Amino acid sequence: MIGNVGDILVIESERADATGRRGVIEEVLQEQPPRYRVHWEDGHTSILAPSAGSARIERKRRSRAKAKASA
């Protein structure tokens, strides 16, 4: 799945005693293989090239006004 600017990127922890990371994709640097500039919840920004199965993308939600306008 290719992420887009504004989507949430979630990295699950490999350890049971650690939490995962969530961040917003600020820029798609490369589509294949995917490479994103991500602004993390802790305030840091990094470039990430997620490996298969290490991340999931939650699509940004469209506002109701935009959804009605396109319907």
C-alpha cells in the first residue's frame, strides 16, 4: 500500500513490552520502494523506508464537506 501526504503511518513494536510509533506522512520521497518523510507524535521528523510487514497506513479522512461535494 502506498501512503500519501497526510496519511498516518503506524509502526508496530516487535517487543511486547514496547509501544509502537505513529506519525503523519509529510512527504512521499519515492513510491517504489516506498520512502517517506514522517513527522512522529514525539515531535521528531525522519525519513523512513518501511520493510514488508513492518508498518501499516491509515488513510487520512476526508472532511464531510469534501465528501458531500464529490458525491
